[in-house]
Amino acid sequence: MAKKKASKQKKMDTRVNFTPMVDMMMLLITFFMLCTTLSKPQAMSLIMPSNDENMQKEDKSVSKASYTVTLYLGADDKLYYVEGLIDPETPDILKETTWGKDGVRKLLIEHITEDGFSPVAKVMMAKKKLDKQKAELGDKMKKEDYDKALSDIRNGKNVDGEEIQTLTVVIKPTDLSTYNNMVQALDEMLVCSIGKYVIDKINEDDEKLLTAKGVKYVNEQ
């Protein structure tokens, strides 16, 4: 009796050729590169204090006392402020607040000047009207026209058709504050549409005031 031949199974090639996928991936990358709108970098303007030694002290602070708020960036994310002039002999003028809408933002918006109104609230209301106008006009309002109008509003030149004195904020970071604290302070200037603010150093009067209030501002050695 003849023996049956053993059946041989044909082996299948299970490898997948991914070579065509390379061309597809390159096409997809090219497509997304051409069709994606890249975000434009945004620059925040800073108003730095003058280093001119010939400038008089009165010229560096042209704002009225009631139109000035000084922020001290302290240790452990703490934030202190003074409304008006700095008087180291009166430590109670230094008060503490918090970051965010219920802290420093609320403070700036609700700050009332000697003229009986809140300049920040008026500026923010005017900006809101400008934004509404821009939304209604769409492309009819050019970006440069919007930026010019917004700059005028922040500087008090065209706030509801009148010129007002805007609030001046002096930001003074201490040696114990962090970079994130500075970013938070600048964000609040942008949110509150404050166009007049300076970043200044701690001076002798500030040191006396902080010491009298028991606020740490330098590393103890």
C-alpha cells in the first residue's frame, strides 16, 4: 500500500510593508503645515521708571495720590498694597490682599479716587464698548485702528468721549517674590486695562514701611 505524501502547509508572509505610509505621513504633515494658522506672539508693553538723574522727584510721579496704587510682591505668593502716598511713619496704610479676581483685581476696579469715581471701572467699560463695536463691524475695523483706540482708552484719552486721569500702579517685587508673581501682576494690568504702570525697586521708605509692618522682603542671613 502506497504511503500518502505528507501535506505541506504554505507559510504566509505576515510582515506589513509600511513603506507607503511614509509618503502618506509626509503628505499629512505638509497639509497641516499649510492649513494651520500659527498663533502670533503677543508683546506686553512695560513702562519702566526713568534712570535720568536730572529728572526731579516730582516729575516721576505726576499722578495724584488718590490715583496711585503701589503693589508689593512678597514671599510665599503674598501680595501687599498701599493706596496713595508711601508714608513709613504710618504702617497701617500697608494692607494685604490676594491674587485673582476677588483680590487685587477687585481692589483695582473698586479703587475710588478723590474725584469720586473708579478710573479702572470707567476704562474697562469703555473697552467693553470698543470690543462690542469691533464685533459688530468685523473686518471693517482694522487691527491698527482697534489697537490705537484701545491704547487711547487705556491712557484715558478717549473714555466715553472724554479725557480722564487713569490709575497708576507701581509694582515693586521684593527679593523673596517669584517670577510667577511678576507675571501675575502684569496679567492683572492687562485684564484691568491699566495703561500706566511701572516696575520699580524697593527704596528706603519702602523698607521702613515693610519692616514696621513686619513683612519680610529680603533673605535673612
